Amino acid sequence: MEIGILFRIAAVGILVAVLNQILLRAGREETAMMTTLAGLVLVLFWVIEYIGTLFETIRTLFQL
């Protein structure tokens, strides 16, 4: 696993947390929720390949 992806995930998490707080203070709860969901979807797209590799490794390990 690349170490760079961990830094990207951390950067997105920090950015989403800051944007969430700013939008909540401005009274934009719906936009804050959409920003949080967009960050989650972005990170899930990044790690979906690693999750697939994990399942393949488990399948070959247990010979399923």
C-alpha cells in the first residue's frame, strides 16, 4: 500500500472537517452534510481498489 494515499485521505479529512465547521457556523447545515458525503465518496473511490485486493488475498489464502 502506498503511503501517499494515507496522506491524501488525511488531507481530505482535514479539509472536510474545516469546511463542515465553517458551513455549520454560517447556518448551511445541508451544504455541510453534502460536503461531508462528497468527501466520503471521494475517499471510497480511492480505496475501492485496495478493498478488492484485500478480498482477493483473503480468497486465495483460504482457497475459496
